Amino acid sequence: MSTDTRPPLAHRLRGLNRPMVAALTAIALVRPLFSITGLSDALGKPLTPVLLTVVITLTWILAVGLTRVPEPLLTPVAAGVAYALAALVGSAVLSPVLTGELQGPLAQPYAIVPLFLVNAAWGAFCGICAIGVRRMRGIPG
């Protein structure tokens, strides 16, 4: 007999703060934008992508941890999945235009599932940290 009183996952996903998911996704798209525009090369690799990832991660944690979004774990997980989808579509559209050939996950289909899993895990990490921030602030996770 289960004592879990939370609504089913489908109901919880419908209750996500979509503007927050979209904002977190847009923030994460800064990293590939730096790569596409050549800023990562100009500012120095591998340091620039690493720093961008750290800044994006901290931004996600604080954005969720300092607000009262109803699903502090699922929100960044959904943003991670949305980012993976945007990266997949973006690389499919932009790589042929920029390089003349398809590159990215669609060119290497075995990379599609890991792309989504890694970004969902990144979102989960951020969500767990955001719940920690909330608890430090006295707000239930």
C-alpha cells in the first residue's frame, strides 16, 4: 500500500511553470550560441565552454531555488530535455547552412538518447541543488 499523496507525473508535468522552463532553456542556448558565433574559440577553449556551463548551472539553480515554482525538480529536468530538443533541431538546421553538411546528433543517431539523458540529468542535478537552496531559505522543497 503506497502512502504517496503526490499527483501522478502527467498531472505534475501539466502544472509546470512553462515560462520558467522556456527561460531556463533560452539561458542554456547561450552556450551553443557562443560556439556558433565563434566566441568560444575567440575567448579560448576549453575554458569558455566550461565557464559558460558553470554560469548556466548556477543560474538555473538560483532561478529555481529563489522562486516558488511549483515543481523545483521537474522544472529544470524539463528545461534540460527542452534544451536537448532545441540543440538537436538547431544542429540539424544550422550545421548544413554553416558547414555544408549535417553534423551533430542527427548525423550520429546513437548520440540522440545520451543527449537527452545527460541534459535531463543536468536538470535533475540543478533541481536537487535548487531544492537545497529553498530549504536553506526555509521554503519546503
